[in-house]
Amino acid sequence: MLRVGNEAACLACRNLVSTNMGVRFRVPLQKLHPLSRAIHHRYSGNTNPQRPPHRTAARYFTSMSRLPMRPPKPPPGSGGRGHQQQRNFWVVRLASRLLKLRYILLGSAVGGGYTAKKTYDEWKDMLPDFSEYNWVIPDFVWELSEQIDFEKLAKALPEIEELAKLLPDLDKIGENFTFLKSLLSSETSGDPPLKATDSSTAATQEGSDKQYKKSSDKERLDQLQEELLRTQLKYQRMLERLEKENKELRKVVLQKDDKGIHRRKVKKSLIDLYSEVLDILSDYDANYNTQDHLPRVVVVGDQSAGKTSVLEMIAQARIFPRGSGEMMTRSPVKVTLSEGPHHVAMFKDSGREFDLTKEEDLAALRHEIELRMRKSVKEGQTVSCETISLSVKGPGIQRMVLVDLPGVISTVTAGMAADTKETIFSISKAYMQNPNAIILCIQDGSVDAERSIVTDLVSQMDPHGKRTIFVLTKVDLAEKNLASPNRIQQIVEGKLFPMKALGYFAVVTGKGSSGESIDSIKDYEEEFFQNSRLLRDGMLKAHQVTTKNLSLAVSDCFWKMVRESVEQQADVFKASRFNLETEWKNNYPRLRELDRNELFEKAKNEILDEVISLSQVTPQHWEAILQKKLWERVSTHVIENIYLPAAQTTDSGTFNTTVDIKLKQWTDKQLPHKALEVAWETLQEEFARFMAEYKGKDQDDIFDKLKEAVKDDSIKRHKWNERAMDSLRVIQHNALEDRSITDKPQWDAAIQFMEETLQSRLKDTESVIGDMVGPGWRQRWMNWMNRTPDQHIRNETKNELERLLKLHDEHTAYLANDEVTTVRKNLEGRGVEVDPVLIKDTWHQLYRRHFLQKALSHCSLCKRGFYYYQRHFVDSELECNDVVLFWRIQRMLVITANTLRQQLTNTEVRRLEKNVKEVLDDFGEDMEKKTHLITGRRVQLAEDLKKVREIQEKLEAFIEALHKEK
């Protein structure tokens, strides 16, 4: 527009005057360009287009028309000057436009390049930090990155203020974390949940506000803690599931060659095969008390006798948690030792390997063992019989299976359960009574031998000492403290104790510092025995000292016991398998042998099918049930609190006003809540109905407890979405506001609904009156029934009140005091003493029956009143306001049922399905829950069969490998 205006101004200047050329042209005003004429009139001050312009306008345009170009030479003759001037002016305009195009192209190129560069930098900043994965990227990529000048690119980055606008509000996040931290810290320290930051504010705050704030903060803290625990449990289950799947996938990958065409058998070591059998037996024996006589090395000793240190010396790693005088071993720990190229440890139910050459992995392993021990101990107990299985591999480690038991105690101290001593004794006896178990008895050499408890226990279990190895620890302290070294000689020769053993050993497990390494302890042990006079004077023999000799001797005894007993144990399990299979064939010939996990999966599929059936319920069925239940829930309120009070008014205006007010109050306060309650109860009943119907379709009754638990737990977890209550209230209010009945079928349906409701109420009222007055004459004669004195008084009162109603058909709902007095005197005249309260109570039921009968007769008259209603005719007989009320109620029920059905099918049923799946997942990961819910001899027999078969197969594979090694 600016360019067009300039050209128009220039044209006006050229048409009016041209002082640069020394020539003055005068052109008629009508031939000028319209825009030029407008500018001419504007600057000439002439508002009338017919008046000639002023001379000042010509001077203004003369100065305005001076262009930055050299004026052309006037050609000879005045006739060609105008033509030459126009040609030169056209050339100048073309040149200026070409120059403008060049600048536009150059500016566009520069701006586009800068924009592309800035976009690239912003995209680059959004990438995550891959510095931890540099080993994945080849070297040539880094060589290429060195050639890029990042300093130039950094200059093009956006300002920090612009980036800060894109970030979230970190202050609010920090405040939330600070609040949560303060709550948690105050909860643990016992301080108040919140501290006032402003002393003046805290001084002026009232006590009630503080109490409310504390309670609200406490509730918020509880909610956060519950949510945190649920999240932790959820992700812990997910982690365990992923670890299990990862383990299975690793097996599959190891069993495939590079091409993936055929599978190969993974070769396991001999001790690993044997350890798997013991792992299965530990679970099997804990549940079903199966006789387990397979060999293992049982490590027993008094508390703090050094048995854990001996086991660590054999495993060549400090793998167990330590404490000064505190009980650290709270459950049996089975350690499978084997030789391998790397010194690592691994739990049987986890795929993580702990590198025992790294101190951080050792600390993590000790922490994990301590957590597993504390987790296995039940509430109110100190020790547990649940076994923790751990495997340790490393160069130079002797192959064997050891079980570290809790230390035997003589006194129960504070903080322990009352039965701790007996529990430890029972656990120790259970492991030592195995006739093929090797007992590694640990005795503290630094204390008096008479204080030992474990030696008597071992003597009871192995009186002849055929499978016991005695180990005396802390010999360095014993040599230093004992006045007579011959006492140590008597111990290692078996002359001081009545206990007998296969062999006696003396070891040193360090100087007592928890920070000592295994290598330093070995060096100290060797140095001590080289310089000890016990060995020098012949009190101890060379093969009886050091943990290295001990581990060799224990390993030899272990494998000797294994070779002597394993085949016999395999025959025992083979016979047990035959007996179990025979029992199954005789008792359950047509059923598959499904264990507890397989039965749970079968039940899980059935339950999910039932839930899916719930989503297939038709909308008509949902709406019919909802409408029926909702009317049952609200009918009493509608009749007693809305219809009856309004119907007893004198005119239709008062009736409609009363109805509108009461409906509004009802909708605002009670109706939406009642509707949601009905919908929630309907969902529960339908869910239970489908579970019960599916139960009758040849379903296994072994799943009854499980399905009932799943149903109850799912309903407890399900929370109705009450956010739709506000919208439901609006919908109900709008439905009740509508009074326009559009057609005759709706009118007839409302009358039918009203008749059914009033007849039901009339029947209930007749029943109440019948109970009040007792049996009639026919029942008294036919059934030999009599009235009670109270019923006789009620009957006389009823007869008197009925005569009053016949005289006054339009009587109000309440009796006046003089009427009550009259009725009482009439009854006293017939010899009946009546209380005024009884008269009023009887009158209430009689008037109710009278009113309902009149309403039913009026309802019959209104069947022909739709014509008058539609044309708004006023007729006292056919003022059917009560029909309109029941139509409004009926329409509200239909619309509410439709709304609730949509919420059920679109939201609540799906959320219930999700809850059922979550409950099933939780139950599937909780073995105790499955054991409690899926019970019976059939389940136990299937579990026994599965375990026995698995043990027999593992034992046969181990025996085959054992023969090959021979």
C-alpha cells in the first residue's frame, strides 16, 4: 500500500508540475488518477472536487516528485520532451525493482540458514546423555565428531531465559519434596508433622486450626505412605516376574546354537545337579514332611563360636553379615560350593551374579542375605526355618553343600521371642537327625569347654561320632589364655568331651576384626601355626590344622557319603512315586494331574471368562434392573414425603408448588447418592450372579474358595467414580422439571404406573390394619382364632373412626382435639377405654387407606383426561396433577437408568475387569494365598506327584553323571 501511494503521489506530481525539467504542465483534473485526485484535494485544502487546486499544492508536489536520478538532456524541439522523460522514468523504476529483488533473496537465504541452524541445535539439546554408552559407538564416529567446531554452534544456542520458560516449575516440585521429607522425618523422630516457618504466624494461629492442620497432614502422609507401599509392591512383583522371564529366556538362548536350528543340552557340574535336588527337597520337605536323607554338611555351634567365619574361610569370601554379640544367622543358609574360573556368588531364585573380588559386590551380597533372613522371619518370631539357597564358585574351592544354622543359645535375651531357644534346637535337630548328614561341630576355643551347649546336642544326634567332624576355633586366643596347653590337646584328641567324632581340627579365623580379608586371615593362620608350640611340641598334628585341611577333609567325607547313599535314596523316591501314582489312579481316574499352579491358571481363565460375560449384558437388561431397583429404593420417599403431602392440599397451584419444592430438595441432596448406590449394588449382584451361574456349568468345586476371595477382593478394591454425580444431578433435575406429556401412550403409561404404585401401597396399608385389629369373623370361625385385648380395642376404635369418615368424606388428614374427645367418649360409652395416642395412630392408617382408595378412583377418571390436559382445560374432576407427577417420576427413572447404564458399561465394568486381573496377578505371585485358597487331598496328591517325579529325574541325572566321573 505504501508503494502504491508513493507511485500515485509521484504521478500526481508529474501531471501537475515538473520543475526539474523547467517545464510546467497543466492537465485537466478529471483525467488524473483517482488516488492522485484524492491526494491533490487533500493537500490543496480544497474539499470540493470542482474547485481548482491552490498553488501551494503544486509547490508541495514539486518538492515531493524529486527523484534521485540525473535529469535527461532535453532533445531539440519541445514536442519530444514528455516522451523522453516517461521512458527514462520507466528504466529507473525497473532497475530499482531488480535491486529490491536481490536484497530479498539475500535476506531470505541468511534468515533461513539461521533458522535451520537454531532448530538443529534445539533438537540436539533434547537428546539424552549417552556418555555411559560410549563403548557401543565405533571409534570413527568420535573421529568425525572431533572435526566439528562445537564452539560456533554453541553461540547460536537460545538464551537461558527462553529455555527456562519451557521448563516445569521446579520450585513447586521442590516444595512438595521438602514437605514430604519433613513429614517423613517428623514421623520417625516423633516431632509434629509440620513446623511453623514464621514465628509471628505461629503465635497468632489458633489451637483449632493447628489441630485441623495436623490431622489433615497426618491423613495426607498416610495416603502418601500407602501409595508408596503399593507402588513398591507392584514394581517388586514386576521385577520378580521379569527376572523369572529373563531366566527362562536365558535357558532358551543357551539351549540354541548360533543358527537356532536344533537345541543342545546345557552341561551342568556335578555339584550343581546335586544342589538342585536339595533345593527341591527343601521346599518339598517343608510342606509335606517327606523323609530327606540325602547328604549335606550341617554347620552347628554355639552363638558367636565362629562357625560363620569357618564357613567363609571354606568359601574364601566374607559373604555373611556380621555383628558383635548379636544373632546374625536367623535362618538356615544352604551354600553350594564348586570350583570355577571366576569367584562369584548367586541366589537360586535370582539371575544376578555377585563378583566376590569386589568389595561393593560383597557388601551388596551381605545386605541381600540379611534382608532375606529378616523377610523370612514371621512377625513375633526371632528365627525362621525357611532355607536361603546360595551358590559360590571360585578357583580352588572344594565341592560340597553346607547348611549354616542359627547359633545355639543358652538364654533368651530381651527382644527375642520366648520360644527362640526351642526353635533353634528343633531346627538343628531336624537337620542333624538325617542319618546321612555330616555334622560340622564348631567349638569356641577361647572359652571354657564346660560352657558349650552344642556338644551335648551333637552327642544326642550322633552318639558314635560316625558322621561328626569337630572344629576348635580361635586357637590363638586359647593358647594365649590357657595356662595348660595340654587342655587343647585333650580337646582335639576327643578326651575332654564325651562327644565322639571322625576327626578333630584346630583353626584360626583371624584377629577378630571385621575388616580383615580372607588372604590376610590365611597368612595369619599359617604364620601362627608355624610358630605355635602346639604344633612344634607335637600336641597337634599337621593334618589337623588350618581351614584348608579342614575343607579337604569335609569335602572327602561329603562325597564318600553321597556315593554310599544316593542310589538308595533314589530307590526310596521311586517307590514313593509308584505309591502316589497308584493312589491317583484309584481315586481320580478321569482327572488330569494338575498341581496347584496349574489349577490356579485354570481357575484364572474361568474367572476372566465370567468377567467378560459381564461386559456382554444387554443395555435393556441393565436399564430394567436399574430402573426397578432405583424405584424400590426411592418409592417410599416419593409417596410419603412428596405425593401424600402435596395431594392433601386444596388446589392444583398449591399441589404443583409443593411438588416442585420437594422434588428440588430431593434432587439436590438425596437422589444422586441413592442412584449411585443402586448402580454399585447392581454391579455387585450381577457379578455375583454370573459367578454363581458359571459355577453350575460342570465347574470344579475346588475353585469355590478362590473365586469367592477374588470376588470379594475385587469389589473391595473397586471405587465408584463419583465425579459423574454432578452431571447426574443436572440430568435428574432437568428430567423432573419437564411436565409436557406429548402423546396418549405416555399418559396411559403414567396412569398405569400410578395405579400399580397406589395398589401396592393400599395392599400394605390393609395388611397393617389387619394386624392391628386381628382376625375377622371368618378367620375366627374357620381357623379357631381369637383377638387379643389390644386388638379388640383397636377394632372398636376402627369401627368408630370409619363411621366418622363416612359422615365426613372430605375430612383432612389429621383429627381435631374435639374429634378425638368425641371418639373417646363414644368408646367409653360402650365400655372401651382408649388412649388418645391409639386413636390417632389408628386414624392415620384408616385415613391412609381412605385416601389411597379415592386416589385410585380418581386415577380411573383421569384415563379420559388427556384431551383436557393437552388443551389446558380447567375442570375440577379432571385436574390430573398427580398423573403428571408420576409421569415426571417415571421419566426420571428411565433417564437415570439410561445414564447409569452408560456409566456401567463404559467405565465401571472395565474398571472391575481391571481389578479382577490385578487381584488374580497378586494371588498368582502369593504362594501362601494359593495354598490357603486351593486345598484338598487331590491338590496335595498332585503336588506330591510333581515333586517326587522331579526329584527322581534330578537324582537319576546326578547318579548318571556321578558314574561317568568315576
